[in-house]
Amino acid sequence: ESVIRQGTLGKARTVISGKGHLKSVVAE
């Protein structure tokens, strides 16, 4: 299961995949 947490900046999101990979996603 993938977990999406909202960052302190609001637009920045930290995506954690089931394998434990960390990805930074910026929503415009």
C-alpha cells in the first residue's frame, strides 16, 4: 500500500511506496 503524506509546504508531498521508496512530489 502506498502512503501519501502532505508536507509542511502544503504543495510538497512525500510518497512512500510499499517497498519503502521515498519520492518527492510537487503539485503545481
